[in-house]
Amino acid sequence: MLSNKKIAVESLYVQIIGSIYHKWELIYVKERNILAGFQTEDDAQEAEKALRQAGFSIIQIDRIGQFPGDGNEQIMNPISGDFPSLGSLTLAGDFPSGRDASIMAAVDPDASGMADRGDDNLYRSVLLTAVVPEEQGDLAIEIIRSYGGMI
């Protein structure tokens, strides 16, 4: 008798766990996170508008950059020597963490102008982020690419 009760309890336990998992599976929605780079904010806003018209709601647009800060708000004269670093002067970066970061930024070929990357994909400074249902991910990617976004 004891073994029959043990089997019944284990069977009940399996049924409860199975029903909880089934309910969790119904509630849980599989999503896809899409990150896309754009060259202009206007292109990203057009893509956002098209995504919203297609029924997607979780969309965000941000400006990103290789260097921190919003850039220089005044004209700097390199002859006068009144600028914090080469990175601040040529890369329009603000380096609040200290001089070390600005020195490392000055090593970048963009600071000296001595090298040309020749790659347009590096200048995508607008980031569109979208969270979409998994089954509609391909549609969202197609819409983003039609507006010039790079996934």
C-alpha cells in the first residue's frame, strides 16, 4: 500500500508541475531584440514610424558615439594652446574621467587625420532598438532595412 501512495503522490506532483509549466509557457512571450544603426536621426525616425504602423510598440532611438560627451560648444584655437587635449580638439569628445582617456583617444587615426577608414558603416551614430515578438522579427528587420538600417 505504501508504494501505491508514493506513486500517486509522485504522479500528482508531475501533474502539478506540468500544469504550471504549461501555464507559464502560455504567459511567456518569446521576443527578439533588434539593434539597428542609422546614419541620420531622420532615417531612424522614419523606420520607427513604419514599425509603429506595423503594430510594434517597444521602440527607442538613441545617439551613440565612440567618444564620451556631446562635443565642443565653442571654437577652440590650437595656436593659443587653450584646449584640454588633441582628443577634445579633433574628436569633439568630453573626457570627464581624466586625462588618460583623452590621451588614449588621441591615438585614434581619426584624431590625427593620417588615415582614412573608407567604411561608411562606421558612421552610424543613431541606434534604433526594438523589442518584437519572435514570430514577427523578420518583418521588423525587413522594415528597418528598407529605411537604411544596418542590423
